[in-house]
Amino acid sequence: MSVKPYSPDGSKREQVERMFDAIAPRYDLLNRVFSLGVDRAWRRRVLRILRREPVDRLLDLATGTADLALLCARHARSVVGADISEGMLSHGRTKVDRAGLADRVELVRAASESLPFPDAHFDAVTVAFGVRNFDDLDRGLREMRRVLRPGGRVFVLEFSRARGLMGALFRLYFHRVMPMVGRWVSGDSSAYTYLPRSVEAFPEGPAFEQRLRASGFSAVTSDRLSGGIATLYIARS
């Protein structure tokens, strides 16, 4: 698939791009350390639900190093992963080649707000822990709907704010522990300072469900995972 050249044009987008380029070499390691491996279980949950219906073409937005794209390739015939960070994509392409899936998984540099794909092109769109980084959330959601075929499914896996004791412990972990470990392992704590701020600012739960509906999606549901640390949103175009 040929794609249009990518050109960053927003301050948040540029900052997110630079931040993830910087941590790309250690991103997978840090993900496993910070989540104690539970992020893999969350992604497998997406795959289990995805498998309930046939999927020919799938788009994985904010694909990063392609963890979810590679997982979805177990079911979808063709997977495109899109991200604004060339550093992350470079590591993702290495993983794709190592998995022997270069004929089924293509990684491209593209922004969520201006996707270089035709209307109604994909059967499903997935986003894992990236929708809160969209430069323009509502525009990104509208683009996701545009490239989905009628009746196609969207899966958004995102951090959320746990409540009670779990929430208090997780906020302590997010705001205190993660930046220190991130700086020690990657040499750059900015991404792991940005992460808790972005989670706190994200319109989670019913507020995000409403944003999905306002962008034209229907049959919107959500499922809080691991005590509310993350939420899986599912909707149809």
C-alpha cells in the first residue's frame, strides 16, 4: 500500500514524536517492567474479541513497536500499523521481520488526524495506549470511523484512573516510581512524567464513550480491566 508523505504539524504531535523516538530502544523492556507483563493479557483480550468475526484488513493506530499489530495478524489477513514515531516503527519492523510476517504486516508513518487510507478500507481498527496521545482526539476518532467499513469494529485499549486503594497505589506508582525507573533504564524520564499527566487528562469512561458516539460510532461499550487500571472500549462504525 502506498502512503502519503508524513509531515508533523502540531506542537503536541512533535513533542510526542520526539519523546517516543528517544525511548524507542527501551520501550518494550519498560512496558514489561512497568506493567509486570499484564499489558500482554490486555492485548490478548482484544484478540479474543476480534476473533469473533472475520477480519480481512485491520489498522492498528499508534502501533508503536507493533505488539498489537503482530498479535492481530494471527487473525486478520492483512494488518497495517501506523505511528508518528519513526524510531518506534524501526523497532517494530525488526520485530515484524523476525516474526516472518513482512508479507502480512506493514508499518507506515502516519498521523491519526490525517490517515492516508481510503474511506471504508478496513474491517477493524485497534489502538492500544495511544489514543490519549492524539493531537486532536475528536478528529482522530472521525478519521478512524472514516477508514472503517460500515459495521466495522473499533477497539480502544487505554489506561484509566482506578479508584479506591488500587487507584491511590497506582497513582503513587505512576507519578513517583515510573519516572525514576524510566530515567534509569532509558536515560530519559520525560516520557514517564508525561504518561501519568496524559492519563489524568484523558476523558475516560462515559466521557470517552460519548466522544465515540459524537464521532459517529454506535454500539459503544466499555470494560474496565485489572481493577480499572485500563479500559477496553469497543464500538461499531
